[in-house]
Amino acid sequence: MHEVFLAAANARRRMFPAVGLSVGISLASTVSAHPSQPPPPPKVELMADAPGPQYVWIDGYWHWGWGQYAWVPGRWELPPRDHAIWTPPHWESHGASHVLVHGYWS
């Protein structure tokens, strides 16, 4: 789901680069990149059956954007290679702001 959103956003940027730039500049002054409040508690999600035995469940997490938190739902994902380990995303407090550290495979 998140990948579909990113692909559509990238396509729009290629079609309307000047519009995206002007909107980005006007929003940059009004929307904080780092929230001052921590995210809400994680949501409890029901996992559907795994699509296959190799899949790993990736928990959902709170993402900050457009001045508010939005839930990114969990998903099943194939590890990129054998014995890969998923490190989930988490929020860190840095003074008066909070920063999302994205999840990754290692």
C-alpha cells in the first residue's frame, strides 16, 4: 500500500515538477518535519494468514506527515535474502522533537 502511494507521488512529480516544488515550498513553512509530541500507542492489528512460509510479518507504525500522525498498517513481506533480520521502525526523542527511525533489513 505504501509503495503504491510512493509510486503515484513519484509519477505526479515527473508530470508536474514545478507545481510540486511550489506546493512543497509553501507547506514547508507551515508543517513541522518533526513532531513535538510522541506518537500514540501502536494499534493492535489482526494479521491475515501469511501468503507463504517464507514471509515475515512487519508491524504497523505511526508516520508523521502533514502535521499529524498517520498509521501505516502492518504487512507480510519476503525477506530480501536468507537469514535477513527485520529491525522495526521506532521513534526517538531529540530534545523537544521526535524523530522516526525507519525500519530496515540487516
